Amino acid sequence: MKLSETTINLLKNFSSINQSILIKKGNKLRSISVMKNILAEATIVEDFPRDFGIYDLTQFLNGLALHQSADLDFSGKDYVRITEGKMRSKYFFADPSIIVTPPDKEITIPSEDVSFELTMQHLEKLKKASSVYQLPDISVVGEAGIIKIVARDKKNDSSNDFDIVVGETDRQFVLNFKEENLKIIPGNYSVIVSSKLLSKFTNMNYDVVYYIALEPDSTFEE
């Protein structure tokens, strides 16, 4: 089987969440961070014939990149053979017990208290502003009738910040994320945030969803 460019891009993104992954038989990819505060789920066009673990996903993808059009053969007992013409590699699977894996239970948002759309352009600007100004926090703020996303340093009242208005609201809230936890693939997103400190980012370009925990100092006024 060959992996599509979309699947390779998703695996590259998942490698930023967790360097390891347990891929299950079928067409679903799931990954969870070691701290268990980021979970990603995707549906892909490929249908994997078996379960297998990869300890270093970046290394595996770099190995695939040695080939222009790699073909994966999963008939080996504990490895995948990667071939292209006269070139071939043998990549051994990892023991699943050493990989932090998502729970089998389906994740659900406990409440849908705030919702908005986040465009790819706005996401890129937030990421860039966080880098330019060295801002570690992203906050979804509801005040004065609007919802805005703010890149800031919440521990420093005199730090630079950057915000984008993304919607309207009649509530007041400050829902905090660590910028480093927004490990989401570029694209347009439908975002739902729960006051129970969990968010859901649904990508409108890829069939992928991210569940990201909020920081415990978040506030939401009923």
C-alpha cells in the first residue's frame, strides 16, 4: 500500500503531539500527548491491514522520504518492508506497551459553552504573534459582547499581546490554553470550548479533530 500526501501530513502533525504512535487496523489514526492533554483523531483513505507500533514517528517518516513513491508491505511478522524499484528498507515495529495510547472510550465534550470559527489565516497570525512577541499563552476571552482570541503572557500584565475578534457573546469568560498545546495542522477550524476545561477543534479541510485541555485558571461566568 502507498500513503497519500494527506496521511503523511497528518502523521507529521501527530509526531508533534507524541513521538510514538500505535496505529490500529482500519482507517483511523489516533494519538495522545504524553501529558494526556492533547488528543487527535483522524479518518484517512488508507485501510491498514494490522495493528502496529512506531516508536519514533519522525524517523519513520524520514525513512519514507528516502523514496519518491514508497510501497508498504505489512506481511512481515514484526516489521514493515518499504520498497520502491530496486530500493528497500525494513522498519521494525515497537512494542505497544511502551507507547502512550489514547483511551478506547470515545471522547465527548461535557458542555458547549463557547463556539466560533478560526480561519487558517487567523491561526497563522496567532502562531506568528506568539513567536514574535514570545507569548506562551492563548486565551479565548468573552467581554463587552465579543469573543476574541488573545496571544499573551498571562503572568505579565505589561507584556505585549495580539488579539483577533472571532465572534459575539453575552457572557464573560477567560479560557486559557498553553500556546505549545495548540499542535493542530493548518486549516480552518470549528471550535467548541467547554467551561469544564476541554475544547474541540474540528478541521474543515482534513477529517481530523483535536481535543485540547484548558488551563485550570480559566474562568467562566454563568
